[in-house]
Amino acid sequence: MMTDMIIGLMAAFTGVGISIYVHFFGLRTLAWWVQHRQPPVRKPLLLVMFVAFSLHVVEVLIFSFIFALCELGGFGELQGAVYGGTGWFIDHFYFSIASYTTLGLGDIVPHGAIRMIAGVEALVGLVLVAWSASFTYLMMERLWADRMPVMTETEVERERDGE
């Protein structure tokens, strides 16, 4: 039992490392591409949103594969409202989405070492979603800086005083 949990933690942190690597290099490449591409990207923020969403889907798939491999190895299983049979991987993908987004619906319940992976996936999902939100904000600030009206000190004081 203890060995299963250690294997679960090792699998979970493998997923964390791969996910952080994918996220970092995905956002880094995206930032460079948006800023240096010639001709410039026409709708850069739409590209940022699409790539960020795609990175999260890839990261959910990474954990889905880890869940499936652990189940195949006999280190745990998903129980509850599962399809099984031909829809077997869909169950892992669905459960991974619920874990990654910290939604945790409860219709599918992990048993064995998979519980450890699900808990760690929720933490990494929370961090990576926050990272994407921060990245998106910084890109918006940079891309829209020339379109934002700049107020002088006098205008700020007038607005503050209610004039």
C-alpha cells in the first residue's frame, strides 16, 4: 500500500514537471512569436487566448495518460460513473479535467495511488491557470498600451475631486 502511494507521488510529480515544462516553453515561445513576427499578428490577443487554452488541454491530456498508465499498472482505478470498454480513456480525460480545474464533481472517484495524482493535479492546475491569467494580463497591457488613453495629473486631480 505504501509503495503504491510512493509510485503515485512519483507519477504525480512527473506530470507536474512535464506540465510546467510545456507551459513555460509554450508561453515563452508565444510571447516571442507575438512580439517578433513579421508581418505582425493581426489579432494577437486571440492567439494568446487560443494557445493558453490549448496548453491547458495538453496538460490535462498528460495527466490523463498518467491516470491510464497507473490504472493499467494496477496502482489504482477510477470508480463511479465510468464508461469502461471503448470509452475507457474518455473517463480518464473527464476525470483529469475535473481535477485540473479543481471542479471535483464526485461522479468518478479515484482509488489507490491515483488519489495522490488527482490531488497534485489540482494544485498544478490551479497554479498554471493563474499563470495563464497573469500572462494574458501582461500581454494585454503590452499590446494595448498604445490604445489606452493617458490622463494628465490635472485630469486625474479633477476626476478625484469630482469636477
